[in-house]
Amino acid sequence: MLVFHKIIMKGIIYYTHHNAKPAILEGVQKQILKSGLDITSCSLEPLGFGNNIIYRGKRGIMTYFHQILMALESSKNDHIFFCEHDILYHPSHFEFEPPRDDTFYYNVNIWRWDYYSKKVITYDHHASVSGICVNRKLAVDFYRRRLEIIYDKGYDKLPTFGNPTWARQMGYEPGKWKDRNKQEFARAEEWRSKYPLIDIRHTRCMTVPKMNKKDFIVPPENWKEDVIDNLSGWGKPWELVK
């Protein structure tokens, strides 16, 4: 008897508000293309990158959530890598295969780079939305529910530019919000790619750069500092975005 196994297709969603130096935007996109995976992009203006859809909104947290959901709903792939416009993704990142479909997986092999120097930092449990790999349907359900909660609480009527308190309290990362009322639930686990991601911290970032240990209210575990020249697997990454 023939047994047919479903082929699991991996893809990428890329979302951007365009507010970064063109050299960063272009360099990050070129690096993502090295993955060879199908790309669905959601932007605020037309963008020649993958299958592009446009969200008619202004830069802000509400737009951020809507862009992610639109990209997820438009993608035809089973497992999705979240990609942002100021993260350099090493090809080894896209080799990951999620073992479960009920879990958000975070690549925590990430170094933050001060774009205006050679300083890089990292620490344990450095989980970020930009490092997610997840079953697409699970992510769609999560972000639909997240937006329902936001509208129910009236957060959409508050100023959304920058990094508002309500967004920080909910947490951007699925599985991070300690929701006592159990309005949403997400299972999350960590993994590490062979070579690191590089989170470019520049003056147009939506969140605070936090390049020094004193910038954190709760000091991170296993804090490390180095220079970008020493990141394994990269060579001269600054040449990609300068």
C-alpha cells in the first residue's frame, strides 16, 4: 500500500513601515532572499519584494499587528518565519523545522548591533518576534484574537506611535503575556540557529535600543559584549547595510 506524506512548505512573512535607511532595508532584503523561501511582504507603500500586499495605515503598533496578520492570511505556506526590515538573517536560521504545530518557536541566537559602532551584545532567553517560526494557522488564530482583545479594551483609541505602555504590558511576543484572565494563550519554546541573527539597533527603531546592561529594569542573564567582527558565520556583515 502506498503511503503519501504531506510535504510541509516553509515560507516567510516580511513586514515593514519603511522607516530605516535605504541601505539597511535593501541589505536585509538581499540577505532574506538567500533563504530561497517563498516571501509574502506587507508594506505601507508598494514594495517589489516577494508577494506584496499593502496595508493602508500609519506607522504604529496597531498597524504592526495588522500587517503581521495580513501577511499571515495571504501566505500559502504551512510554517512561517517572521522577518523584519532591520534584522540580518543568516541562512542557517531558515533550516529550522518546527517539531510541533501548537508552539511558537523563537530563535534566541541573536546579537544586537549598535549600527553606529562595532559593539554587539547578547544575553540568555533573547526572544523576539523577529525570530519566530510557527505554524501559520496557529499564528493567524493568535493575531486575530490579539486584535480582538485590543479593540475590546479600547487600546486602538490610544496613541500608538512608538512603544505604548499597553503594548509593553501585553508583550509583543506570543507566549510572553501572563494573561491572568486567560483571554489568549500561546505555547512558546526556544531554539538556536547554527549562526546568529543580527538585530540592527539604529535611531529609527520602534523600541528602545537597550545596548547596555543598565538599560534593563531586570538585568538579563549571561550578558555578553563583543565586536561585530567576531560574530561567527558572517565575515563582514556591516558591508551588507552600509
